[in-house]
Amino acid sequence: MSRLGVLLFSLLWLLQAQAQPTLQASVDRTRLQAGETLELTLESQDVTQFGKPDLRALEGDFEVRGTRQLNSLHTLDGETRASTRWIITLLPKRSGSLRIPELQLGQSQSQAIELQVLQADASRPESASKVFVEASLDSPEVYVQAQAVLTLRIYHSVSLYDDSSLSPLQLDNAKVEPLGESRTYEKEINGVRHGVIETRYAIYPQQSGTLELPALTFTATAADNGEQPAGTPRVGRQVQVSSLPLQLKVRLIPGAWPADQPWLPTRSLTLEEHWSPDPSNQQTQIGDSLTRSITLRAEGLSSTQLPPLPATEIHGLRRYPDQPVLRNEISERGMTANREEREALVPTHSGALALPALEITWWNTREDHLEHSSLPARTLQVEDNPALSADTPVGDSSASNARVWPWQLATLVLALTTLLGFALWWRARSQPAVLRATQSGPSPRSLLDDLKRACQANDPQATRQALDAWARQQPETLAEMAARFVPLSDALDGLNGALYSESGQYWQGDELWRAIGTIPPAEQVLTPSGETGSLPPLYPK
């Protein structure tokens, strides 16, 4: 039976290994113009495969201009893996929708990739110069604070040295974000092969009207094609070319936009919600910690433009938020903004806790109308936690009666100890203050020093322990001090938030230490007239 199990396990492992693709295909871009080259990358991590991928399936729609092979080792989760990459330069033979088919390497097969090859722009001047610059916008007009993508292409039919430079794009009434690093490829113009250096920018106009985009200047040294003796200084000529200036029309915020909402012009906007653990799949009790993650994603915006999400303020639910995570993604359409907000939610009451729906208003720039994206309302069913509940479980009457005597005995003992403590306090009250016994254990001064060191170290766990030890030496409880001193209450809320969420590493103890040092003394209770002289002095000299 054990041999059969081993055989079945081996068979399942082989089937799973075959189901996973071992040859991955990717391209540097999926939209290009006729005459431009692109790079296809094939990667394999199967060390048992030898040889090269079969590229004959590409011959129908592409011309293979060159192939490079790279071997590398990388470490993942402590395991070293080898991989082989083939970088293939392709030139499409026609315009329109093209498809890079599945390619074969031994028993492995890559996935197909769809391409869009645009016809050459007839309005672009076919310059006879060996170096020229072309600038274009993805749209002639945009709304204020919406994204416009500026693409700058530098064509050269001669070799250039690596000392080239491009003047910076500086605009007074717009924010400019570079869209990744410059990329290079080749394009054939009138039978002449040109190298292309492509740079893109995301532009966010901050004022309506007409935005003037100045000419950008490219400077480089063109190599001399003649023979040059080895060891001699390089020979070339200085080349400086500029693009044509452009104009971008910037539209006002439309009148249909609600005035109480932050302006969000985007091509698409999505909201996603994730729970850990998911309350719909398991029971939730008082005191359990639930992590709620909400991700806002907007195409055509920067992450700094995304507004904070509404806080989850529900009675019976404590909220401990983390710092938001902002991230930008770069694609062929420009920039996509991501904002992720995480919060720990701790139920403090049982029953049904209703979380309201979350709605974001945005303007669809692709279809030019108002839209709303939302997360539906959710109800959390919270049950009592037996570990936190002191209620006696319901059972038969004999069992209940049997449990009455221990509770009555405990109540009697508590009452006797309370009376004994009151009697001792009354006796000590009549003694002179100077005869007070020396305290055992750490002194209040040493406890205060421990609390100061923990706050200055920004350690929430150590601060909580030192705070509890210090509070036990005080005439009031920590809750009583916080109830009458708001700065201390706010500082304690910040400390609890750091203890119950993942933002503890960012907690700063300065606010709590300042609050401890500025706690006002408690108001003294005055006795009726005529009895004030019978009390001993509070601070005897």
C-alpha cells in the first residue's frame, strides 16, 4: 500500500510540473508603429532543457533581427535557481493586429502575445537629417489635473557616443512625472535603419486654459564612420537638435461635478476590499482582531492625488489604522495610482455591527461623465467571548444551586478583607506623616526614569509595562488621570493603537512623556467648615 501511495504522489507531482509553464514570454511593449522593432524575451528555469527555442513560427509576420542568450543564477527563499533568457529583436512585416504565436523549447511551450502595429504617421516629416527629434501628445486636450502623456522620440541613423543629454521638461502650471527609464529600439524610415531613443512624461496641468509645452533639445556626439587608430581620442561632431513646441488645451472642472467631493479625473477607478481573517467564513468574538484592507486604484492619476478613504467609525468597534501605502505603476497608457489603507478592527460589543457602504465619486475621462464606485455595506455578527465573560452558564437548577455557595463564600471573604483594609487605613490616618513606612520595591523616581527611557526609545511594549508599574504607585488609576486630562487620554489612544496594529514601529513616545510630565494635581475634597484644621498637612515640612 505504501508503494502505491508513493507512485500516486510521484505521478501527481509530474502532472503538476507539466501543467506549470516553464517557458515564459514577454515583450517590451505591445503597441508600436510600422517599421519599429521590439524585443521578445523568452525565459526558462528548466535546467534539463538544452538547445534554443524554435523561432520558425515567427517567420510569417516578423523578421528576426538578432538573438542574445543570457544565463543567470538567483536566490529565492534560500534556494538558488538557474534561468536562461533569450532576447529576440523582431521587426513586424505589416501593420494591424499581430500575434506572437506559442514557441517551443523541448517539451515546454510559451504563451501567445497580441500586438497592435500602427501605420506610420503620414504627417510626420521624413527628415533627411541623420539625427532628429519628434514630440507628440496622446490627447490634444485634457481636464485640469488629469493626465496627458508626452512622448519624445530621438531618431538617429548614425552611431552616437554615450555623452548624449536631453534638456529637462519644466512647466510652471503643471506637474511633470517621468514614466520610467528611456527605452531604445530600431525603426526603418525610407529604407534607412534608424535607432530610436524614446522618453515619456506624465503631465498634470494645474490650471485651465492653454498649456505651452516648450521645445526640448537633444545634444550628442555623432561618431565618425571613418577608421580611427586604436588609442587615439574619439573623433566625432557635436549634434544638437530640438523638437517642435506643442500646445495642450486644459478644460475646467465640469459643472456636473459635486462641489463637496475631491476632483478625480481618471480613465477608470476600482475599489477592492480584503479581510484577514474573513468574518464571513469564521466566527467573530469580542476581542478578536480583524484586519481590513481597502485598495483604491485609478488609471491616469498619481498616488498623491488619491484622497484618504473614510474611516470606519462604528460604535462597538475599535479602530487602529496603519499608515497608507502609496504606489505608482507605469504602463503604456501612462501612470496608474494605488492607495492601500489597512486597519485593525477589534469588536467590543456582541451582536450585529453594521459597516456602511463606502463610495468614491470620480469623473470618467474616457466617456466624459460622472461615475461612482463603491463597496457594499457589511454586517459583522459578533458573539460573546467565553474567555472575557463572567456570566454563569445556563444549566439545570441543581448545578446552579451548587455553584451559589462558592460565590457567596468569595463575597464574604472580599467583604471581610475590605473592612480589615479600612480599619488599617483609619489607624494609619491618625499616625504622623513623618512616621510613614518606607515603600518596598522600586521607588517612584526610578519607575518614572524607566518610563522616560521607554518613551524616548519609542518602544510601545516597554512603555506600556513601565506605565503600568508607575501608575500602581500613584494615588489615582490611569483611567482616572486620563479622564480628567485630555492630552494624556490622546497619548494613551496612540499607544494602544501602536500595540494593536502593525504601525507600532512608527510610534513616537514624546507625546506620552510630555503628557505624563504635565498632569495637573487632582482636586482636593474640602471638608465642612470647622473641620479643616483636623486634617494633617498634605506635604509636611
